[in-house]
Amino acid sequence: MKEYDIIIVGGGPGGLTAGMYGARSALKTLIIERYLPGGQVANTELIEDYPGFESISGAELATRMSEHAKKFGAEIISEDVSEVYCEKNDRIVVTDEEKYKAPVVIIATGGQPRKLGVPGEEEFAGRGVSYCAICDGAFFKDQKIAVVGGGDAAVEEANFLTKYGSKVYIIHRRDELRAQKIIQERAFKNEKIEFVWDSVVEKVNGKQKVESLTLKNKKTAEANQLQVGAVFVFIGFVPNSKLVREGLNLDPNGYILTNDRMETNIPGIYAVGDVRAQLCRQVTNAVGDGTTAAVAADKYIESLRE
């Protein structure tokens, strides 16, 4: 079993920042990421609200963060974590390839896209149903595209998808958006975007691929068909918060509860970023969480050595 001082589960902005600070404090630090470092950020076309960068691609920011962490000595590996459990003062991390132990584990696992849960969604996943515009947008060039959601992600990705689609519909269950005003303004000015208010998707239709959506107006209960070749779903995330065998305290939505030091109810286990219960879920929040967790973890490890 390989030993470390800090093991970070998840390589998004929060995890990478925690890794950088942990390694910079001369702690043997391991970051385990299932896919590529960066998490959801790596799939974001442009980031315009990270201090110091008026505009930077998500992929570039992710690369810079991971290289910065590695510069200070953090080790980054690609494995799938299945479980975390406690063994006296050690926290054991089990992956599909190995077991690792450390006195501190920082949970930075983010979440999975929340699904619509309607007929046809699973059937047409990868055939017109998508949760990542930058990954799949180019497949639907000159087609009509639907985006479901009204927050920052939905509206930003709708703007991005106008690069490819002949028309992009934003379907929102309310009559106003939740996205930041500056993002809304871009969408309202974009001639390719049309809004479908007060509506929800009842069914995804097609034969071999997505051909239309059955929509229901929440105010009138009227149903209608919207002809599209793809639907991109951005209605939030389900936090990946159930890795720890002993059970962490969660809020009603499944997000991990912490104190202001990012400590969970289990000593030696911290949580940062989108998996943690908090008001905002932005890159800047995750970076701050990662900093705090790493500094607090360093002090915790010192206390164990006294």
C-alpha cells in the first residue's frame, strides 16, 4: 500500500489547488483524477470570471493549474476511486488499481450532470442527448439544437452552440433566467437563440437519433413538439458525495457539510469545490476551498506528530 501525507480525490480546480498548496508545504501529495485534470473546467470553452484572465479556455486553465501543482511536487494519476474508509489515524483510498493511505484525504469529486429523467433520454444518450457542449457541439453543425436550463452553464453553452447550430432553443421552466446578467445579455442579443419559456421536456423522440422533443407548458399545460437534432441538458449536478464508507454529514441535496476549515464530521477528511454545500459553485470558490483545506490539513498533520 502506497503512503502519502495528503491524498486528494478529484483533479478539478479545488483538488489541483489543494495539491499545489499541499506539495508546496513539503507534504507528500497525491491527486487522483478519474479523467483528465481540470474536471468540468476542462470542458468549458471560455472562462471570463477568473481574476487575472479576461478570457482563457477551460482546457488551458486546467493545464496551467495541473502543471503548477506538479511543479511543487504533487503527483497526479488517473485512476477511478471506489471507496474511502478510516483505519485508525489513516484514511484508505481504494481505486480500480491500487490502495493508498494517508492521514488526510481531501474530497474534491464534484458532481455528475443532473438528468431530465424523461423517456428517451437514456436511449438517445450519445445520439443527440448530451451534457457537454464543447465535447459534442460540432456533431450538430447546421442543425436545430435545444438547450435545457436557465443558469450560467445553460446560457453560456447555448451561446457557444450557436457556432454550430442553425438555431438554438433555450428551454426553461420559468419565465426568467437565473444566469448572470452579462451572460443573459449576450444570449438576448444573439439572433440564433430563441427562448421557450415556462416549459419542460416531457419526452425525447426519434428513431436512430434525436428528432424532436415533447414539451409541456407549465402554465397552460399545453403540449407541443419541437423539432431538433440534439438536446443539451444543463440543469445542475448531483454531487459525488458517497465515497466515504463511514458516511459524511450531507445537506438535503446530498452536498457535503463542512466547517470554515473545510473539515467534515470525520477527522482527517476535508471537502472542497462543487461537492461541498455552499452558496456559489464557481472556479474561484473551488480554488479558495482548496487553499483552505490544504492549509488546515497541514496543521492537522502537525497535530498528529506532536
